Amino acid sequence: MNHNNKNLSFEIREIQRTDLDEVYQMLLDLIKHDNLEDKFKISKKLLVDYLFDKNPDWFCLVAQDLTDNNLKGFLIYTISTINRSFHKTAALYIDHLYLKPEYRNHNVGGKMIDTLKYKAKNQKIERLEVWCMSYNQIGNRFYQKMGAEKIDRINMYRFNL
């Protein structure tokens, strides 16, 4: 899907194998920005497996600048059936959304979310959910601006095995 914004021309599309180096570098930039390097476990080979395996675990949209053809952002998501006791359909879960700083505030992230909503509706999926770190003020403001509902009734707990 092509988009034109003030001096900005970009396309939101599915990832291709040729995008992997750029997406992996942006993923590293995101991890560094969040100071989570010590928790990061994904090699480039694992990313390939997750995205391009016969039965992929992850799916990915990219934002490609149509002027220089470089990628400016990505959105990695999964399809999940958790909490089906409370919902009629599966859900799309955003695992990672990243835009290079110069592409923020140009509605590129919004167009990525809109594209994902469109994909969900075409698959008869009625939920799009994302976890956002509480300290990530930019992310929290973005999701609220996009109309996402903040769910305060859930506490997340983890068992590390």
C-alpha cells in the first residue's frame, strides 16, 4: 500500500528475504534504545526461521521509502489464540514496532497499524493487541493516539524456566 505524506513517499508491505539485514539492524536499534541488550536472544538466523519457516511464528510488515528504497521501519506480529474463553476470535499481537527517528510523526506508524487492522479484518480477527513497556512514553502515547484501549485490569507475571 503506497502512501504520500508531506515530502514523504512510502510503501507498507510484507517483508521479503532481501529486507532481513535492514530489519535485523533496526531490531538491534530498538533493543539498544530500550536498554534490553542483556535480554536479547535472537540471532539473524533465528529471525529468518521465525519469519520464513514453513509454519512461521512471526509475520512482518515493513515501511519502505519510495525515494531511496531503504526501509524506515518494521512491525513484527504474531497470531495467537490465547484468552479464547473471553474472545470469539484469535488476536494479532504486535511484538515489535520500530520506526527510525526521522520517520516518526509522519503517520508511518499509523499506516502500519491501519494495514495490520485491515489484515486482521480480512482474517475475521477482532482483536489487535500490543504490550508496551510502562516507561516507553513515546510508544504509550502513540498507541493511545491510535485509539487503543489501555487495559489496567491485567497484571502480567512470568515464570522463567
